[in-house]
Amino acid sequence: MTGTGSKSEQAYAAVKERILDGSYSPGYRLVLGKIAEDLGVSVVPVREAIRRLEAEGLVSFERNVGATVAGIDPTEYLYTMQTLSILEGAATALSSPLIGAADLARARAVNEEMRACLEDFDPVRFTRLNQDFHGILFENCPNPHILDLVHRGWDRLASLRASTFRFVPRRARESVREHDSLLQLIDSGAPADDVEHAARLHRSTTLDAYLALTGTDPGADDSKETP
């Protein structure tokens, strides 16, 4: 294992990356000795890394099993996507008058990479490109508070390891086409309200595809008992 920082920090970064990119999928048993051997370190920094990841909700401990990769909470994903739909739509709308030709060219190039990715589909890479694409569109948002909340939403999705495209790969092709339409809208100088509506619809359609597949009820509240 190479890199900067302490061995504990490097072990933390390496294990976290494998969780986030799907190499360690939900339920995967994290055997400290095996991970230490793979990373070329002792068990001590790996144990410290696992404890940090447990505090972040990425790892859970099960009796008689040990450390495993935590599962994805569909309710948390639902709430995060609903929130991000509103915030990202607003950020993109506020950013749209400030998006120049160079920004549009960058966004189109990323979307073409996403289109090429469809041929030999890699949901993890596609999701990263998707984040890059949307980042270009909202990065010029003049409201730093909204921008901060959007970044927090994306970070939350990353911590959930939630890629809709992994579960509903057909949504990826639709998403690329919607990106084309969104870019056309911005390039034409459309009103901010139109841009916001298109951006929100794009995000909510992705959420709807996930809900339809999993059967999650967006109106359900498990915390309330039936009288």
C-alpha cells in the first residue's frame, strides 16, 4: 500500500474506496487479517480503519460474524434523492445564466463519455461521470449555501453507495438523453424556472425508476405505529 498519511489513514481510505466502488458489497465480511495482507500492513491500522467506517455507518458488526459492509437503507436513499431534486434543481437554475460555452463543451464531453459507457456498462463509472456532468451545471451557482447543501446531498449518496443505475441500468440510457435536452435548454437561454423544472424532473424520474423496482412507498412512515 502506497500513499501519504499514517498507515491507519491509508487503510481507512483503501477500505472505504472499496466499499464505495462496490468491490466490497453490502453484507461482505471484512476479515481484518485478509485485508491487512492485501494492503501490506498489520491488523492494527485495519482495525482502526474499520472502527472509523463503523462510526460513519458504512460498516456494521454482527454477533458471531464480525465486521460486515452495512446494507443500503432505501428510505435514506429516498429522502436524499427527494432533497437533492429540489436543491440541485435550484442550484442548476441559478447557475444557468453563468454557464458559458466552455462549460457547455465540458458537459457535452462528459455526457459523450457516459454514452460510450453504455456499450460496456459500468454503473460505478457511469455514476461518477453523472456526478461530474451535474457538477459542471451547478458549480457556478452564486448561492454558496445552496451549493454546500447540494454537495452534502451528493456526499450522502456516496455514503449510501446508492447508484440507481446499478439497480435499473435501462435508466442510464434515458438519463443521457435527458442530459442532451437539459444542455439544449441552457444553451438556448431558457428561463430559470424552465431549467429548474427540467433538472428536478430529471432527478425525480431517476428516483421513480428506483421506487418502481424496489416497491418502496414514498408515503410510508415506518416510525409511526398504526392506531
